[in-house]
Amino acid sequence: MDIPMKGAWVQDASRTASHPRHSIQSMAWMAWIAAIVVIATLTRNPWYLGTMIAIAAFVRRRCASPSGLSHATMLSPVRFSLLVMTTAALLNMAMVHVGVTVLFTLPAWIPLLGGAWTLEALVYGALNGAALVGLFLGFSVLNCVTSTRSLLRLIPRAFYPVAVVTSIAVSFIPTTLQQIEQIREAQAVRGHRLRGVRSWLPLMIPLLEGSMERALQLAEAMTARGFAGSVEPRDRWPQVLTLTGFGSLVAGWLLQMVWRQQGMGAALLALGALLMLTGLRRAGRRHPHTVYRPERWRTHDWVVASAAGLTLLAYSLPLFERATLFYYPYPMLTWPAFDWRIGLATLGLLAPALVETERQ
């Protein structure tokens, strides 16, 4: 685990690697997951959602190691997908009584559930569930192929206190579980057996003592490395630039999505992104850091990031027929439209699997 301190990233020797070292850089994976999030957010077209889910499942199977797949989730992706889509479809059909294709009708006096249960509501609920499934598969791939350390390094230097808190938070549960197992084995050697609530007391006392000892050691290490050092003069320009940029991003998004002002919205989005990046960069200069083992950016990383960027552009900008993204089955179920150019751009998500195939 890397803990970002005042002026350095410090590697914790007690961390055990739970993920294999993969060839694709973590920033390239972040570009890939950003494309997944954009697709799942913008469209409910079953053609695009189905393509995205199939690609994410293939990339997960192709790029994740067997150990990463076994520890990625307690519920298999197929069962999770069926559960989420079924639940979302039934809930939407129960709450939204709109559509001309009525499957059955419940008495109107029943709260929330009363009324017509329609096929259109069932289909739209299933599409919302499919979007959640795509997000689940995308982040499942990210969890399998990247380590916590590499993700924490992506936090901007302006937020180094957040990185410290996140480092401690993500390592708390694994470390506690490991300590519980060690205490249980030690007590079992002494003849202790778990037979009821009272038998947990010999485990809880050492666990509490060990947790407090680790907290004190961590606090002393952070203080010794300057985390609670002297306060530097506050420069409010980074905060002003960041907040102004965030406001511009929100205004640009509202202009595009609500008032349909594409040109002005795109200009505000670009201005907001520029202001936020400038503010974060200026704030990050106050917190220099070094990296113990930097990740190198290679040619195949450019391929993955560029393919994901092309997918993002195809879905975000009015380059192609964007009307096909906004599929709406109400009031009557219709066949969804399909733009082959957007579908072709979605295939850019296959880049990680193709890169791994080429390297093998």
C-alpha cells in the first residue's frame, strides 16, 4: 500500500499484493471504464447496451487472471445480471403504469401497485437493469486487473489528504480479517473452540488491542513523515478555479441536456474542464511527491486509451445520429433504431482484449 505523505509516497512493507501485475497502465484502464460509464449513462438502446455488456464480459474473461476472477465478487456475473435485470424490470412495471400493451391489471385501491402492468414498463425496467449490469461488469474488470495502489496513485496531488484517508480505509477490512484469522488460529492451538457468543471474547480482546496498536503506529509514522507538519500559506486561487470550473461543467451539461443549446453547452464544458484542470494542477504544485515504482506508458496503453477516447467521442458529441441513443418504449413498444457508426465505435472497448492477445 502506498500512503501519500507530505512530499513522498511511502510504501507499506506489510502490504501483500492481491492483484497480478498487468501490462496495461492504470490510466488506460481508467479511460476504458470512463467509456463504459458514459455508454451506460447516456443510452438505453438495447443494441448499444447489449454490445457494451458483451464486450465487457469478453474483456473480463480475457484480461483478468483466474485468481482475480475468483476474488472479484461473491456472486457470479451471470447470476448478478439476471437478478438485477429481473428486479429492475419488475419494480419498474409495478411503479410505472404507462403503456398500451397491458399484461394484467390490479385493483386501483392497492397503493403503488394498483393499475395496469404493461409490457413497455417491463422492457424499460429491464433496460435500466442492463445499464447497471454494464457498470457492474466494467468495474469488475477494473477490480480484477488493477491494484488498489495503482488506483490510489491516480488521485491528484491536490487531494493528498483524501488519498491518505482512502489508503487507510481500503486496507482496514483486509488487514482486520487477516488479524482475525491469525488470532483464531493462535487460540485454536491453545485449545479454544467457538461454541457460542461468549467464546468470541478471547478473539475480540486481542483484536481490539491489535487494532489500537496498529492505529498508534500509523499515527506515529504519519507524524514522523511530516503529514501533520506546518501549515503553508493558503492560496485560494486553486479553490476558486476548481469551483468555477465545476459550475461551468454543470451549466454546460444543463444547456446541452435540458435546453438543447449544443454549441454554448460544449463551450462551457470545455471551459469548465480547463479551469478545473488548471486549479488542480496549481494546487498540486504545493504537494510534490515521488513514486517508488512508476508505471510506464507504452504503445499498447496509447492504443487502449485512444480506442476508449474514440468511443467517448462517438457517444458524447453530435457526430452521428444521436437520436438512436435515446430509446424510449413508451407509449408503445417499437423496434429500436441502430446507427452502425456508433455500433462500430463501441467496438473500441475491445482494445484491452486485443492488446493482451497480441502480447501473448
